[in-house]
Amino acid sequence: MMKPILFKWLALFTFLCPFITLAQQQVVHGNVGDQQGGLPGVSVKIKNTTRGTITDGKGDYAIKASNGEILVFSFVGYNNLEIEVDRVTINATLTHNDKQLGEVVVVALGLSRNKNELPYSAQTISGAEVNTNRNTNVLEELSGKIAGAQIKQSNDIGGSTNIVLRGPKSLSGSNQPLFVVDGVPVDNSSDLELGGTSNVTQNQRNGKGGYDYGSPGADVNPDDIASITVLKGAASTALYGSRAANGAIIITTKKGSKGLNVTLNTGVQFGSVDKSTFAKYQKEYGAGYGPYYDPNTPGSHFDYTDILGNGVKQLVVPTYDDASYGQKFDPSLLVYDWRSLDPTSPYYHKQTPWVAAKNDPSTFFVHPYTLNNSLFIDGGTDKGNYKLGYTRSDDYGILPNSSVGKNLFNFGGSYKLTDKLTAQASVNYTQTAGKGRGGTGFGGQNGEPMNLLQNFREFWQVNVDVKDLKDAYFRTQSNDNWNVKSPTDLSSAYWDNPYFVQYQNYETDSRDRFFGNVSLDYKLFSWLDILGRASEDYYNEFQEQRINVGSVVTPSSYYRLNRTYKENNYDLLLNFNKAITSDISFKGVLGLNARRQNINSISASTNGGLVIPGLFALSNSVNPIDYPVEEVDQKVVTGIFGGATFGYKDLFFLDGTLRRDQSTTLPEKNNTYYYPSIAGSFVFSSLLKDYTWLSNGKVKLNYAEVGNDALAHRINEVYDKSTNFGSEPLYYVSTVRNNADLKPERTKSFEAGLEASFLKNRLGFDFTYYKNNTINQILPVSVSTATGYSGLYVNSGNVQNKGVEVSVNGTPLKSNDFSWNINVNFAKNTNEVLALYNGVNNYQLAAYKGGVTTNATVGEAYGTLRGTDFVYVNGQKEVDATGHYVFTNNSNNNIGNANPDWTGGVYNAFRYKNFTLSFLVDFSHGGSIYDVDMVFGLWTGLYPETAGLNDLGNPKRNSLATGGGVILPGVHADGTPNTTRIDASQNQSAYGYQTAPNKAFVYDASYIKLREAALTYSVPASFVQRIGAVKAIDISLNGRNLWIIHKNIPYADPEDGLGAGSAYQGVQLGSYPNVRRYGFNLKFSF
Amino acid sequence: MKKILITLLGTIVLSSCVKKNEYLNNDTKSATTVPASALFSYAEKQLADVLATSAYNVNIFRLTAQQWTQTTAISESDYDLKLRNVPDGFWNAIYINVLRNLYEANKLTLADATLSTAQRNNQLAQINILEVYAYSVLVNTFGNIPYTQAIDYTNTTPKYDDASQIYDSLLSRLDDALSKLNANATGFNTADLLFNGVNEITSWQKFGNTVKLKLGITLADVEPDKAKTAVEAAAANALQSNADNVSFKYQTTTPNTNPLWVDQVQGHLIDYVAGATLVDLMNSLNDPRRPAYYTAIDTNSNPKAGDVLVYKGGVIGKVNTYNKYSTFSNTIAAPDLPSVLADYSEVEFDLAEAVERGYNVGGTAAGHYNNAVTASILSWGGSDADVSTYLLNPKVAYTTATGSYKLKIGNQKYIALYNRGYEAWTEIRRLGLVLPLPPNQTSYLNRFTYPITEQNVNQANYSQAAAAIGGDNIATKLFWDKN
């Protein structure tokens, strides 16, 4: 079959030959890729000549060729492709080399393996898939593209991204996978994880105030990524030892290719708040909690005071009350509101009509935008290659005065010192500077920052116009505010002017980070390489928080934290690759790893307030400052490991690894531990060569055990210090007890899978079933506090995750001009807590307002929400004789679970000539959210549910006597339907937490989102050629979080969480709206 | 070449290996040994704090005693304990912050070989008296609580003990502690932040006997014999005058100020106003302590200088406008306002009650009553003239005031226990005062429900305790509450 084709080509070639040699040479360029996107390093040769090049990091190439010449594209693992030159832009899509070598996948420790050999699942996505959208946070770009990855992103600027692979395994840990860049671990611990068990972070975990400083993994430059491989199971990560029990995300950065290649990207993105994810306000009733004010005013809804000093009483809006259960709006009713109390306001001492605000809090948000420019230069010779990159990005958030800017410098190079010795280095330096990040959770207490979203969603007066607040702040730069205590005391009662918060009480933070490695690779024999590698990940963080004089939060304060994080890894690897017989192949690795980690922080804060307003320095403290808090965490882990892969006739593969770790954070008697893994695969398609429709088929089976050590300082008891009382020192016992008998944690993991592709790889799927059990977890098990402790560190529990992952990819249509690729991911994970500590059947993870807790309960899934529930009669909610809901006295009813039932994504890419259109829809089904914003927002009468008409067609908020009120749906104890109308005119009546159990505020977290879309146009070469040195220009329009196609939670984005870390899932409090992003990017290749 | 390379890399890797594991895992910034006195001082401050604070997720007793009420966030005045997990906050503060550290201080004191036997015994007695005090607060708040199995991390699910049996144990521990106190030696000396080393041991003898008197009188309605024995034994040895009052003296600078000041004054809160129940009672008696308790306000329809200022309290359990009601006075707003653990006035009220109950404590009911009222007025800055005028008021004078002895003593004790919300709440229940109910309630708050954490992590014992006391709800009466 090959021969006729070859003959035809040869004949054609021979025929054309005379013309070709006469033809004018021109620069032909294009992009070479596979179904996943651009392929770097593909050889592009002109047939029967010595002329050739290879594709750059993005799969682009340029070569001089004449019309009629034949371009031959070849790359290991792919079928050669020949295309005749008849135009200047020639894009090529390579197909996998059927039944031969599979694609090369980078696995643990930076080793590469052919995909066919892999006896465990590893999903790879190309750099193009994460950098087309020009998102400054690479972590978010994984969303929907990896089967079995649950990704939750925070909507606040620079907020953290929570990634969980194959379900939460650790009861108290972060559950986030290990991040590895070019074989070297890079820290992705959130601020909260580094903060450990300090009170501040514990409080934030329980929904109290703080800032979300984001995920340090976002320091990786998306433009520098060649590919990302996600290793989900323990068998694939066992060689990493202690730290990859939650899986690993292996990032390979770009390598230089031959010649000199310059790529310039310049992009801009604009954003807008998705209104469906922000509060909607009723516009019928204004300030107040109900008819509690002066009886001589309309509806008893106003104060009646002489504010002008003329002896006449006036209607004054109750500015101090942060609710909207007041008087019905009426433009003919003239009142004195907060503006008339502010001497600097044009409305000072003036009456204004009683109407709803024109500009509600959604107008507080500014249009966010991002500028993102990068320059990459790479090149290479036979001896070596290099790449050099610089990216500058500036994100401006939806809150005024908020931004996150990044400078990312990347350098990488390798050089063949001799035929046998190669030196390689990679150096990355990143700077991140944040300002004005939004507060999280229930802030404003104990010096915590305010969360404006909590203000807007829970406590607001719908008569207050945000435009007026803006004018008021910029008039005086002070806290001139709607929420003043009284006409004679203009200090704020509960909330500041939101502009004052963003311009005076903003935080700033910076992280300067260096990570990189140097290595020497010596080819001792043709079958043995020795690799020595030293790496460092070092960063310096500086966080400052401010509360200026004049704020609601008192005393004013300045807090600063300096933290350095440092991790060094030293690796010595022996790589074997030798065929034992002609049928049996062998690849092996033997290695040593030494890891040192050091986290060092100091924080301090003013005491008793600031002396001089606006001077944020520790020395500007009213009282002498308290002791700074110092923390030093050190950890050393030494590992020895080995692994071997045997192949038989490309038919059977057997892989085994063993690692021994020794960690300083465990007691000496238990500090050495082993992880084994064994895996096998059977490439059945090798036996079925006659079935040409079957391109590839493989079954895989593996079992592995990995483990984990403890955090630093979990063994010995220490005492904590409190400020001296006069000259008497005060010490106390730590509230969480350590344990001198800790053992390493262990995850036992079983995985079975089937991979196959058909019709020359036009259709393929990968199916995986897994089951893993995490046992002996080291966790601060929450115990009865009557023990004197809030928790004890123990080895505890058995958490089981089992599930399936399916990914399907296909190329339903393909021709020279048009192609359609589709990729579908689906995953279902079932989580169950099988055992906890010593007969304890519940572990409380976090406690929120209203008595709701997140729990791990034996026999239930991790992340069960508990609280008060309705009482049900035949499945209907019971209502008492007064028409109100009856609810349980106890708060340990199961009212929901944070885990989704299943998740997935569908990715489509269409290519027509020079246009490429791609989009991703991702979805998550099931799971619950306890929405504290609704708990209070209904109670304060902000939302439309609390106003409007009742079943009789009368205003709900009318008195019962005038036909108002509502009938709550439900039945009496005897099963008869409720017919009793109850008052709905004030805060304690029909809506909100006082009249409904916690369960009433638990919503389904499902969603379907159009996550991203991109349209790219490669400018025709005929045009590009006119611009001197430019080889190619790509213009792209891109968008992210464009459309929430379906969701069930009102007024909020079901994905928004309190921050990274598992205990935060399943609750929203002061949640940030989703931001739609639309971008434009220009890419020039030189 | 290759040998050099291997040697070099091998050296890098192996030199990083760990020789001494423990060294690297030591928390180099925290203490591993501390003096017992530092834990004792801490526990004293924590006990004072939890009784003094007005943080509504810890101590809401000023609200349940209706000394204060809330403005807009009225959940606690309305007995909603779940919104802010109040029982968890109060329970944790005592078990974790107070009792855990007293236990540790006890352990270290026993092990301290440098102490003389007399000093060690004094210190152990001081620790024990404070432990008894702290447990009594928990029992009087919740009913049955973990006691015999408490403060033991090896038992993560401690059982709950019967409240009356805990009382028996507390009384015998108190007797043991009192018998150990030896005035010829010191105890914790200046590290004892209640007395700062001044007349240390005699002060602790009086304090211990006062605690015994309080425990004894609390049992009066349920175990009269035990009550009589304890009260009679303690009566003569309890506090003798206001000079003996036991309080924790705060400083004027943060963080060692009174937590009430931190929350209310430094925090500029407008969450609380005076409660009508106490204000109305004091107004009806023309009580001279009002200026020390509350601010006076102008309620005229057109306020102007020279108006007569009045004391007005907000409606219990309803939304109240901050500006329209009295709030706490400048006296209460002082950063160094002491947190009172026991005072002479309550001793005299207890003795008045003891006489009425036929206990042999000397004196007359009216005499003790007058002493109590006098001590209270003077301690709040009132004059002798204020006292005599007040005691002549027929609604105050013991012989002419209306109601049973419980009501007469109860009303005055209720007034005297201002700003000691927990004590006031306990006496309201114990003496059977009837306070108005918040609009959504059908029962007074007779106890705190158990912490939600206990439902989740100590469920079996929780359920047993809930059943044993007659249901884990706020209407359930404590074992000593027979009103």
C-alpha cells in the first residue's frame, strides 16, 4: 500500500522538478501540531534536499522553499507527513504513529516515557491549550481540561485556585497536588496553609475575615509552558515519595529550537461583572429594620428629629441601620438622608425624595482589564539551545484601586560540553505585587479587614446611591458615609464608605521568587546516563494590612508579615535504557534525593491604634507594640529510590518502583518509610494488526502506596506566649496537642484502565477506574473541647475515593482546509470516610455562622454540611399553628455535601484555513453550598424575594390587616396544608435566619459554564511577507468565563469559595461575582 | 571524569542527609518549659476575661439578665444561641483557656522540687479554688458537664457527670484546698494577679470560703442539709468588707485592658443599650447607682440644654434605636475596670438568705440585707447619704418591701450584680425572679444549650447528657432551679 503512494509522489516530484528549480524561492511558514495543538521540535525538511528546520516552542516553523517542493514533517511517535508547497502558509497536523511508538510523556522526576509504555493514567495538555487565552493564572486554565480534576477559582483579583485530583484524600490537609516545573518541585501552598494553625488562619478557615493572597503556583509563566502532564494516581507519582499523594502537575517549559526565533505577544483583556452572579435588590422599600422608629413618622420607619436646629422636627432616615425593611418608596415623600447630614455634601440640610438608588452596589465595581505582553527569544545549534523570556502582566480588578502586577523572567538553556556531557540550567525569577485585594469572609472584627461583598450582599440600604458615596469620598478623602450613627455623631456604625475601604484600608503584598535548577547529564554508556541536579525554590513575601483612623474597625492598625520560603532539592539519577534481548526492553532509574525546606516568618502589628492617621508604620503605634510573632519551620527529607520498566515486544510492559524516605518531621522511631508501586500494561492492539480500524489499544493495571510525613513541629509539646501582664509573664498550653508517636500517612491506590484509538487515531478514549484509601492520616482531629484541647494530632482515619474518569477525543472532520477536533472529559468520584480516630465517628472541619459545620463523618462523604433542618411531615415542611416553620433543635442534621457528583468538560476546536475557533464548556453536577449571604440578605430585606406581591396580589410587606403577608409552603403536623398568613413587613418576620433553619440556605452547586472561547486568525503569509523580518502574525480574540449556562444558586457564582484549602468548600460568605473576560491578542513571530 | 562527577554529586546529596532529626524539628521560637506561675497567671486572666467580656460569641449574660439589650442584631437578646455559636465560645473559653492551664500549672507545681511543702500546698490550693470556681460557672450554665473525665486528652469523648454530684465534688475539693492554705508561707505571690501578693493567703482563705458560701446557698432548694453545713462553715470566714472584694485589676493599655472596653469603647459599638427591665426597676426605686450604671438621656421631643435627663432602657428582644436609650456609663467604660469574681455585697445577700432559711450564721436577715445594699452602693461610688435615703425607701427597706424574702433579696441582688451578667443570670434563676420574655420565646433562658461541637464530636455522651437533664434546650431547668 505504501509503495503506490510513494511512487505517485516520486513521479509527481520528478515531473515537477524542472519547474521547481526554476521557481522563485519564498519563505513558507506555518504551524505543525497534533490534535492537542502545536508541537515543538518537529523536523521540517525539503524532500531530497539537505534544507531543513525544526518547529519552535509553539510548533511554528519557517523555511525557504519553492512552489512544488515537498515539505516532509517528521517527529518521533508520529507519522511522517508530506505536503507540496503551493502556498506560503502551510499548517500541518501530524497523526500518532499507529501501533508504533506513542507520544512521549514526561513523568515523575522529569523522566520521559512513551505513552504506550505507561501502565498508569497520565493526561497531557499542550502549552497552546493553556496560553491561547492569555490568562495570567495558569492554574485556572486547567479547568475542564483534565478528567477528574475539581478546580475552584476565586473570583477576587489574584485569588487562589483550589485543585483537587480524584477527590479529597486528606481530612485536614490542602489536598492540592504537587507542582513540578522541569522536574523540580515548586511550592503552591496557599497563605493559609503556610500560616498553619495560627489563630488568624484558623479564623479565616471558619469564614471570618482576611485576605486571599492567591496560589503561588500562579508564578509559573503560562507563555513558557510547552506541556502539562497531570499524574493523578499514586502509581504515577510514587517516585516523588512523600509529597505527591494528592497527584502531581508536571509542567515542562519550552526549549530552544534551532536558529533564532523571536515571539512577541501583546494582549489586552477587558472584563465585566456577570450580573447573574451578583445581588439583585428589591427597589420598593428603603432603610430600616421595620416599624421600630418614631411613631409620628410614616410607618414608624423614620426618626423624627430637629436636625436643622430650627425647632421643627424632620423625617430623618435611620442611617445607622443596615437593612432595607423600611418605608415604601414614594417620590412625593421628602426626607433627610445621610447626605443631608454631611456638611460637605451639596445636599447638606436638604430634603430629597424617598426613592430607590439609581446606582446600586453593582455600580461600585469598575471594569477590570488586563495588559499582558511577553517576549520570548529562543535559539539553538547542534551543541545546545537556549530560551529567554520576559512577561509583564497587569491585572486590574473589579474593586477600585485593586491590581496585581507580575514580572516573569525565564531563562533556560542546555549545552553539550562534550559528546557525552550535557549541562543544563533553568532560572526563573518572578515578581508579583498586589494591592487592594478584597477581604474574604465575615470581616470587620478583631482588626480583620472588611469584606465589601458581605456589606453589599447582606447589610445595605437600597436607597443609598453608590455614586453619592463616590462623590462623598473624593470630596474629602475621608469616611463620609451613609451608615452614620446619628445626626450628631457622624462616625460609621457598622460599615465604612466602600471607597474609603478601597482607598484607605487597602492591603499591599509582594512576592519575589526565584526558582530554577542546574544539572549535568553524563552519558556513561550508550545505555546509562547519570544526571545530577540541584534546584532551589526561594521566595520572599511581604504582606501589609492597613486600617486607617476613621474606620469602623477600631483601633486603627498596621500589620505586616515577612516570610521567606526556601526549598532545595539535590538529585542524583542513574537512567538505564537497554534492550535485554531483541524482545525485551528495559528502562530503569536509580536515584537519591535530598530535600531541605525552610519557612521563616515574622509578623507584627501596632497596638491600640495609629497615632498619626495614614502613617502605616509599626513605630506609629499608640501603645508599645506587642511581641512580633516568629515562626521557623524546617524539614529535611532524604530519599533513595529505584524503578524499572520492562517491555516485551511492545506488547507487555511491567513497571515497578520503590522509594525509601526519611523525614525529620516524624519521630525518630517512625521516620523511615517505603513506598512501593507495581504496574502493568498490555498493548492488545499489537496482537490485532489485521484490524486496521483499531489504531491502538491498551489495558493498564496498577497498585501503589505513597505516604506523607507531618508538618514541622507536630511532635513535641510547647507553650505559647501571651503578652506579659505588667512584669508577670503569661504562658499557655497550645490548644492543639502534638503527638510523639506519629507515623507516616499512607495512601493505597489501585487503578485499572483501558485506552484505545480507532480509524487512524481519529477517535480515541481513555477510561480509568480507581480506588484509593488514605489511612493513618496525620491530622488535628477535633475533639470534645472538654479535653482542654480543640484538637489532637493523631494518625487517624481511612478516607476512600473511588471513581471513573473518561476522556474521549475525536476528529470528526478533517480535510486540508477544515478540521474539527473535540475532546470530552468526564469524571465521577465517590468519597466515603471509612474510619476516624479511636471510635470517633465525626471530625468537624470548620464551623460557620449560624451553627453550620463542615464535617467528615464515618459512613458519609468528606465535607458533609451539618446544621438545623426543617421538620418534615410526609416529606413536606412542617409549619406550626402560627404559620411559621418548625425546625430541629439539634444542629447535627446532614443538610448537604460540598462534593460534586460528577464533573467534566467539552473542548471543541475548529480550523478553517487560517481561522481556528476553540471553546470549552465545563460542568459540575451536584454538591451543596451553604449561602450565608442569603441567610442575612433575606433577613435585612435586600433581595426581591422579600418584596413584591403575595398570592392575593397585595404587597407582601403590607400589614396582615391590609392584605399583606405570606403563606409559607408547608403542612401542619396533621398533614393539612398551611393556610396561615404571616407578617412579612420586618426583619424578624418571614424571611432570613430567624424564621428558617440552616437547611433553607443550602443550595445546589451545579453549573454549566462556557469557560473559554478563542478565535485565532493567522495572517496570510502573502501579507506578512511585506513586513520585513516577520514570519507570522496571529490575531486572536479570546474570552473566559463568558456565560454561566446553568446554575441553581441565586445571585452568586457557585464556584466562588472562601479560599484554597478543602475545609472552605461548600460555603459562601461575601462571595465575589464572576467576571466575564474578553481579550485581544497579537502574536508576532520573527 | 566520570569518577569525579559521581563523587561530586554523591557528596552533595549525602552531605544533605539527616544526622540528628530532632534538632531540625524543634520549634526554636517557642518555650518547652515554663514556670507554673506563668500558666496560673494566664488562667486567672482568662477567667476574668470570660466573665468580663461583652463579646456576643462568648458572654451574653448582660443580655440574658436584661441589664442590657441589643439594638439591631437582636438574636442573643432573643435567646438565639446558634447564630454566633455562643455556647461553644463560652465552654471553650473555660475548658481550654482556664481549666487546661490550671491543670498544667497543678502538674508543674507538684513536680517542682524547689518549693517548700507549705508553698507548694498554698499554690495547689490556689489552683484548686480557681478550678472549683471555673467548674461551678460551667455547671450553673449548662447543667451536666464533663468533669471526672475532663481535661484528659487521652479520652477524646469524655462522659458528662451529674451536676449535683459535681457540686459534691467541688465542695469537698474546696474543703481540701482551704485546709491546705498556710498563711505562714506564700503561694504564687505576685504572679497571683488577683491579690498581687498582698495578704495573699488570708485573702485566698476568704475567697475560698466565699466560693463555698456561694456553692452552698445554691444548693439550698435541693439539698438543704448540705447547703446548711457549707454555708454555716463558710459564713464567718468569707469576705468581710468591700476591701476584701476579689477582682482582676486590668491595666489601662492594650492588650491588658478590660475586654468590655476593647469591644465597646475601642470598638465604638452601638450594638447595646440599657435593658428596660433593670432600668425600670431602678427608676421605680430612685436608685442612687443609676449614674454609675447608665448614661442619662434627653427624651424631650425638642431636646435643649437644661432638660431633665432620664434613664431609659430598650425593649427586650426587639429592635431598639441606639440614640433613644441609655447605654452603659463612663464607669463601665473605663479600660481598667476590674473584673469582679466575688464581692462583699453578695456575701451579705447570701447571709441574709441563710438567716431566712434558718441557718445559723448570726445576725438578722434585715441586717445582712442592709449591709449588702450599703456595700453595693458604696462600691459603685455612692455616698453614705445615698445609702441612708435609699434604705428608708419603703420599697427598699427590708421590712416594708413587698414580696417573699427571695423576691426582696433577689431584686436588690439583681441590681447589685450589674455588669456581672453571669452572676445576675444565676441569681435570677436561683431566686425565681420573673423577667419579661422576648417576643419569640415561651420560656426564660434557664440554661445554655450544649456546644454544637459536642453534638458533632462527642455525640453519644452528648445525647446521654441531654436525656439526663431533661432535654438539651433552653427551657430545661438546672437541678438546683426549683422555681
